[in-house]
Amino acid sequence: MTKVDKSIVFSILNVVLLATLMFKTVMNFYGFVVIISLICIITNRLINKNIIKIKDGDKKYFFGVVFPLIVNCFFLINYLQE
């Protein structure tokens, strides 16, 4: 193999590796975003139907402070179990 052939093979392998890693990472990220969005939508509807009861005006506090705290607690539990 010449130097050019080795460079072509190496670049093709790098592209395949990069595409594989990016695809897995991007798909995991998009999956995470979709799941968090669905949880936010479901929680918002439950709050609007008064199934989850919060005080008047505390909806912004719930989604700005409490909800991210709950999500971070799940990440902390996952981190500690590994």
C-alpha cells in the first residue's frame, strides 16, 4: 500500500468511528431531551388538573427549582450506584 492508500483507509476508518460515536451520543441526548420534555408536559397537565397540588404562583418555582432538583437526584443516585 502506498502512503496515499494508507491515508485514505485511515480517514475512512476515522469517519466511520466518528459517525458511530456521534450517532450513539446524539441519539442518547435526543432521547434524554424527549423524555424530559414528556415528563414536563405530563407534570404541567397534572398541575393544571389539580392532581398535583401546588400553591398559586408556585408553578414557575416548581419547574425552575423543584423539578430540576428531582432530575438531579436521579442522576446522583445513578452516579452513586455505578
